[in-house]
Amino acid sequence: MEVIIEHSTTFLILAAVFGLFMAWGIGANDVANAMATSVGSKALTIKQAILVAAVFEFAGAVLAGGQVTKTIRKGIVDAEIISGSPDLLLYGMLASLLAAGLWLLIASRNGWPVSTTHSIVGAIVGFAMVGIGMDAVKWDKIGFIVASWVISPLLAGIMSYMIFRSVQTLILNRENPLMYAKRYVPGYIFLAGFMIALVTLLKGLAHVGLEITALQSYGYAAIIGLILMAGGHFFIQRIKIDPAADKYFHYANVEKVFGVLMIVTACGMAFAHGSNDVANAIGPVAAVVGIINNGGVVAAKSILPLWVLLLGGVGIVLGLAMYGRKVIATVGKQITELTPSRGFAAELAAATTVVLASGTGIPVSTTHTLVGAVLGVGLARGVAALNLNVIRNIFMSWIITLPAGAILSVIFFFMLKGMFGG
């Protein structure tokens, strides 16, 4: 207890620096995953993707990031067991941030699309098992999280398969696909806008002090969806059609229409990612801040300061802008060939899965979800459309991530414990 009071300022600075480093890693790796379908399908350039991510990742982190943070912050380690030694939890959370951030830096440098959720959860479990004891880990909660790692890519894959099959049925397999694209794509824009707006209104506005009823949320979401649909219709009607382009690729002009839709889903995916994965960086920071603000007491509940959410949002954007290109290339171009129509199906399915998980407090892996969605789109065209070698390498990197986070966390935990006289 005396250690926490004596070094409270130092611990706060370390939490902010390590949290920013972890958020930077999320931007370099996981945000790159989230924007990869847009870039891979050529709906957005790298610079445009970074701009979209800057606005919507930041908005998602600040407006809707607190719900999942509760699970990361106090759902994995049993607070009652370590209530007598809060310094151990403090060291562990700092070690977890540094360990996960370092692993993400290594993975991003090599272009490996790994799970930031795997990284931080593995790190927290690692320090808790070795530094405190097996009983300190809430294994039922861990089982719940691990199950979500299987369920989320499966759910996203099924959803993207169904969405893309609907695109094939309603548009691509018709005699005049361009006419039907102009007819149905505004409806898809409404669906994307409504879904993202609804989850934001239902779950994400408590942090800014705006309380509205569920019925009002549905109404506002429908209005936002209709506005986006009208805007999409406006831009679709002004697309320049090039009949000669269809001679080389039958759907060239149709994909231009889907390019408008991809911008909407890219914004939605960025918001969804910011709302869910910011928790991986700021959850441990919030735990440290809570312990220090409570004078060393491990509280069951603590207020999440706005500056912590802002820290996560800024770090995510910086990471993508500075170091996200390698992972974008892996996910956007190497799993399967993406076009705007395929990328839309993958992004809408992944965004829906992530925002639903974020709203219920389940910290799913965006990497798993998006890769599952891309696989679903590829399967809709047949197994031959998938690059199985790349998929195998991605799965291997996922397996390595969990123990890597745990081992690094244990090392840093004992270093911090030794440095502060623990």
C-alpha cells in the first residue's frame, strides 16, 4: 500500500505511456486488419483508409469503448483474492500492457495479423497465474472469452457468406447487374447505417451523458440509415459508367456502385473496431488509475476517466498511420481476391459481429472476426478462391500469440516487482 502512495505519480505516467504503446500496437496491427478489405478491394487508398480510421476509430473508442473495458479491467482477475496486495495487480496490469504492446510491434514488423485480444488476455492470465496464483484467475470468464474467439469468426463467416450470396442472387447473377446494383445497393447502405447507428445509440452514448430510450434509439437509427441511403443514392446516380470497361471485367461498373457502399461499411468497421479493441489498451490503464485514485484499494467498480479513452483513441490512429501497411497487405490482398462487392459483405458481417459483441461486453478478436468474414466471402465462390497457405500461416500466428503475451508479461511483472521493492 505504501509503495502505491509513494510512487503514485510514477505509476500513472507508466500506465499512460504503456497504454499509449499498446494502443499504437493495436493501430499498427488490428486496425490494419479492419481497413484491409477496403484497401485490398481498391475501394479506398491507403491514405483514405487512414483518414477514415482516424475519425471513426477515435469516435468508436471514445463513445462506445467503455462497455468492453469493464470485462478486460475487472472480469479476468478475481479482485477479492488480491484485495490485500493491490500492488501485485498494479504491476501485473503494467506488465501486461508492455508485454502485449511489444508483441504487437514484433508481429506488425513481420506483417503478421495477430489478435490484440489474445495478446492482452494472455498477458493478464500469465502474470496472474505466476505472480498471484491459479485461484486468482476467473477461469469461467476466460472460458467465456475463449469461446468467443471460436464463435465470432464462425458467426462472421456465416453472415458474410449469406450477405454475399444475397448480393449474387439480387445483383451479380442477373442479366443486367448494373441496373439491379443501382436499385439494391442503397438498401444495403441503409442496412449498414441503421445497424451501426443503433448499436452506438443503445450502448455507446452513456459516456457523453446522453440517455435515450430504446424506442427513440430505433427511430434515430432509422433516420440516420435513411439519410445515408439518400446520400448513397445521390452519389450512385452520378457514377460515370464506362461500357468499354465491362468488356475486360463483366462487373467493372457494378463494382463502382459497390465502391460507394464500401465507404459506408469502412466507416462502420472502423467505429466497431474502435469501440471493441480500445479496451485492450485502456482496460489495464483504467485498473491502474482506479487503484491509485482509491488509495490502493482494489475497487469492484471505478469511474473510467475520459482522458483514458482519449489516450486509446489517439494511440490507435497513430499506430495505423505509422506502421499499418504491412498487415493491410497480408489481409487485404493475400487471403482471397477482393472486389468492392466481396469486401462489403466481409466488412458488414465483421462490423455487425464486433458491435454486437462490444454491446454485450464480450472482448472478441477483430482479427478473428474479419478473417472469418473474408473466408466466408471466399467460400461463397468456392474453396479454390482461398489461399490456404496464407490462411495456415495466419492461424499459426494466432496460436503463438497467447503464450508469447503470457511469457513476456511474467518477465516484466517480476522486473517491475523488483524495481519498486516488491
